[in-house]
Amino acid sequence: MKKFILPLMLLLLAAGFLFAVESDPSAVVGYVKYGMVAGNNMAAIPMECPWGWASELGIELGEGVVDQISMWDPATQSFATAADLGGFWDGDFELNSGKVLMIYSYGSVSMYSIGNLPSTNAAYGIVSGNNTVMVPLNRSDLAWASDLGIEMGEGIVDQISMWDATSQSFATAADLGGFWDGDFDMSIGLPLMVYSYGSMTWPNRAASLNAKSSKSK
């Protein structure tokens, strides 16, 4: 079984998006595709989650193809991993909409998050240290990593990273005091890791109001 070691200052994957619906929650059906390569890949669950457990997703992606699915635990600042031990998934954990995952695959495979828009967009409890988040489906205004960093709080969040599956490494945008070195563009559904010096809930009501205001101008 292939093991992976992630650096302290990390983040999540650059996903390929075929289609995603951006609107208020409704009966609209859409999907987001995450193309994965052999190795570690980051993905999220933007639409209503059809899987109850990590093992169900692993089985759907392919037994013998995907044998590790991990989620970041901000409390312990480490990844919790569900591993297929030959039909039994040790450390299995529940899945829900908005969850960010790291998936180890032995070959190229596509993961689809498909279905209805979730009734409410995911909210993340950010703690001091590394945290995983997903760009919500209604936040196309967050075009760059720096946009997210500024919204979360200058001086509070100074690193935002995404996983590059091709190079099997993290690409990080870092705030060097008003200038974001390595800034990268983002799309809805993109999973990320952010480093924070404080606690908050994101997105919060203020962020949602700012997003609506920017779209009305």
C-alpha cells in the first residue's frame, strides 16, 4: 500500500471542472469532475453527497485502484485515512457535501460529484494552523487565491495552497505584506488548504453579503 507524507505547509489539488452550476440552491442538477492521476489527488464534494462513507466512494472509484482516502483533521493537524485492507476499510469515515479529500490512486480515474445543489453551502470552522476548504459554488467572485486570503483577513491568513497532481506537490500563494507571491487563479469547487493564525467560520454572513454586493455592481 502506497503511503504519502505531506509537508507542514500544504494545500490541495487543482481539479478539472467540466461543469458546475452556480445559483441559489434549487432543484438544478449539475456535476463537477475531478480528473485524477496515479498518485495523490485532491478532490471535494460540491454537490449533494451520494456517499455515506469514504469506503463507498473508494469502491465506486475502483477496488484495487483507490485504496486510501484521507481527510484533514484541523484539531490534530494531520490527515485521517480510510484504507482498504482487502474488502475492509480501516478508519472509515463519514462524507458530506463540501468535504475536501485526498485520494490515492494507482491509475488515472475520474471522480464525479453529481446531483442537486446542496440546500446550504458548506461552512468551515477555521482554526489556528492548516485547514482545508472548498471554493463554494456561489463564489465565482473568488478568482484568485489572494482574493480568498484578503477576505479571510490580512495578517490572519497568509498562505493558501492547492495540490498539483502532475508534480505531486503543493503550490502555495503567500502574502509577503500586501503582495501575494505565487498567486494562482481559482474556480468554484476547487479544494484548498489555508494557513490561519486565528479562528473563524468561513464563509460567514459578511462574506456572503460582500459577494452579492460585488455581483450587483
